[in-house]
Amino acid sequence: MLAATETAAEQGGDTGFSILHPDIIQSHVLTRLDGPSLGSAACCCAALRYLSSDDNLWTNICHSTWPSTKSPQLSHVISKLDGGPRAFFSQAFPLLADSNLSHPSSSPPSELISAVDIHYKKELIFTKVQETETVTGWFRCSPLRIDLLEPKDVVPTSIKHPEGDDTCTDMINEMTLSWILIDPIGRRAVNLSSFKPVAAERHWLTGEVHVRYASIHGHVQCGVEVTCGGSEGGEMQVREVSLQMEDMDGMHLNGKDSLVILHGALEGKKGTGKNRVHEGQRRYKE
């Protein structure tokens, strides 16, 4: 291959990608890229744009970024989106733009799907897909709270639970969370997480660490809390993963009011996906 490149250069011909067979580019080059890099490659030229639009490439990227997308239920929903897995990635990867939420032009979704993935030191420790109906009287009148674990459930991991005063710092630096909210009927998705924690604190009595993620939607905060504790063997356990909506006064919104915010977020403008960690933390502090 190198000899062919040198020959082409000596003859004044094209070098680089232009002399490679498209199958080689797609199978041995593009498969090594993550989502943002693949999107950038698609902007380089028409040939790369065509090769980068392959659904299998984007499906594999979605699976590696969010293991929850491997579930048959979610795979079916993603396949129905206009643009398929590539469109899903473009909706679910970035934070919402700084501008105010849009005024929804469609009816509120009757069902929401949460796809949640938590990694610690790049190792998957929790993944779940959960449906939430939004038309029941209980949902609309009660404070919104989506719990992914029952009160007595725990998710064991093989990772040693950090001990000592550096526990919270370790969690902030090493634990990432993605909470993708999907409207399966409207075929839209949005990521409600700040990706990295905005706060973490250790309970003085139990030793459990409460890790908080947040995204800001207008004047409402969407907060996700993860509670982690240690087992008798010293391994880390996930004991709670929940989502709630709060207004500026710290009051929890009910399902009806929360749905208005979430519906606007689903239809709102997405950001570029750059500097997600710093952007999410900046908005939370403001």
C-alpha cells in the first residue's frame, strides 16, 4: 500500500484516502472513530460523507457510547427515527443549547423512555431502559420522580469502593452518567445529564456517597442522583438512581408541569457536543 502511495505521488496523482478502496476506509479507518470524530470526517468531502453515513457505523458507536441502546426495545425505536442511529446520536450526545426552550408544536408524549448508563473509570457499572407513562392521574398530579431501582435493590460491581476523604473527589473525576429521554412516538431524544457530576457528598453516618448530575432547562433544574455504597467485601454497589425536576425555589415539579419542560427539551435546539463537562457544570453553577 505504501509503495502504491509513493508511485501515485511520483506520477502527480492523488495520495491518501483517494487511492484507498472505499471498503478499506469504511472497515479499517472509520470504525476506529468515535461519534464526534466520525461526524467531523463526514464534513471533509463528499466521499467521506457518503461512507460515514452507513447505519452500521453509527449503530456500533451508539452501542459503545450507550450500552443501553443494545436492548431490542430501544434498537427498534432508534431504527424508526428519521436518519436512524446517526440522528439518534446527534440528538442524544450534546447538551441542549443555551437558548430558552422551544414552545412545543406537537402534543405532549404519552410515553417516555429513559435509557441510562453509568460508567466508573470507564467501566460500565449500571445500565437500564425504563418506560414511563405520562397520561395517568398519578403521574400528572404527583411530584415527578423516576426511580430506576426499588428501595431494597442494589447493583453490585467488581470495582473497589473508594474509601477516605478523597471519595467524593474520586467520584466527581471518574463517574460519568448519561440519561437519555426518548419520545418514541415523536421520534426525538435528549440527554438530561451533565455527563460528569456537578456535586458529590459523603454521608457522615452510612458512608454512602450521593453523586448529583444536573441540566438546566429555562428556570428549571433536572437533577439526577446516584447513591453508591460499599459491600462487605469492599466492592462498590449502586443503590439508587433517580430523576427529579426542581424550580428556582427548590420545589419539586409535578408530572404535568415537568412534562411541559421535558417536551420543550425534546424539541429544543441541541448544542455542538463540545466541552460537555465544562458546559454542564457552568450552567449548574450559574
